Amino acid sequence: MSFAVFWTNTAQNDLACIMEYIYRDSPQNARNILKSIKEQAQNLDTFPERGRVVPELSDVGVLLYRELIIERWRLIYRIDGMKVFVMTLIDARQNAEDILFRRLIGR
């Protein structure tokens, strides 16, 4: 059984901004990180449940979203049938709660 993995516009923009920032200091590092993030996201096609439920959202009863920790980034996604939607990619050092509530549940 294989799931289709899709990136939302928000997630694509997050990834592009991260890569632009890293690229300024180290083009090679940016390429390596991009490869790692893309590979791990694509690997959600075989076992998307492996990511944990996002703790900040779980605390308020929102269990739709899961995350993978990739180096210092949190790749947040949701599973819908046989599809996986990458919703956002944020730096784990940021205040994730505010970002998640604003982007994912509109608060």
C-alpha cells in the first residue's frame, strides 16, 4: 500500500525560505539539507503513521497532524485517506505553538 505525498503551497514556501537562508552561507549544506528533507517527506508514502502527533495541538485535542523531526526542522503533515499532505516546515527553535495555531487551525 502506497500513499501519495503532496506539499501545500505554505510548506513549499517554508522550504524555499529555509533553503534560501542556508544557501547564502553554504550552498552545499543547503543542497544536503534539501535532499534530506525531501527524502524523508517522500518516505511518508510507505508508513505515514510513523511521525508523532504534534504535541502542541494534541494538548488542545487536535489529533489530525503529525510531525517528523528532521535535524532542526519540524515537518508537519496530515493523512487523508491514501494521501499525505505536508502542511508546514518550521524551525524547531521557534515558538511553534503560535505558528501552528495560526496556520493549521486558524486561531
